[in-house]
Amino acid sequence: MPSETSVPRSGGLHRIWSSSLVRYLVMGGLAFAFDVGLLALLHDVAGVPLAVATPTAFLASFVVTYTLQRLFAFRATDAVAPSVVRYALLVALNTALTTGIVASADALGWPWLAGKVIAVAVTTVGNYFAYRYWVFARPKGSSTHV
């Protein structure tokens, strides 16, 4: 009797999941849910000003996002320290960009969630390439990302 976890290697689900882009988007969705949930908790429930709650939630998701992307999306096996430094630089840039976009949406009278969704849309494309070719780049001579 086949095990419940056996999936044919040539199956459609395996082919889809073998794409780093698909894994990146799924892990990013989970990290986004964590980030937005914490932002809602801080701002809507605890009353923390949006200008403080937005970067706080975004930075708090640092460990969640890094871990999911490293282990599952890009399956990185190299040393952690260099990728953490590169990731931290990318997070600094994304934090400033996200905070600016959310604040701009709020200033226009839009819901903060609209600003957050716009910020994610803006950063998602660039982050995929930054993660794949810079943050979690494989050393020369090693196998390529799957």
C-alpha cells in the first residue's frame, strides 16, 4: 500500500512546487499574513500609531520571512551569516519603502491595508530576484536553484 506522502516525482504538484518562484510566493504569502496580522493587532487593537506600527510589524516578521524563504523557497544550504547580512540590508530598504507607501496611502485617506497591499506588490518582484541572485545566491560551482 503506498504511503500517504508519496507523490510521483513527475506529478503536476511536484512540478509546480519544484519552482522557486512558486515556493517564494507561497512562503511570502505566509509571511505577509504574519506581518499584516501583527500590524492590525498593533494599530487597530493596541492603538499604536501607524507610523510606528508599520515598521514594527515589518521588522518583527524578519525572522519568519528569512526562515521561510531560506529553508523552503530557496533551499539554501550555505552559511547563514552572509545571507543574514544581505537580507538585513534588503529589509532596511523594504522597511523604508513600505512605511512610505503605507503612510502615503493613509495621507490620501485610504485604508492602511490598501497601502500595505500596494507596498507588497511593489516589493515582491524585486525581492524575488534579490533573494535568488543575491541574498541566497549559491556559490559558484554549486548546483543551481530548483
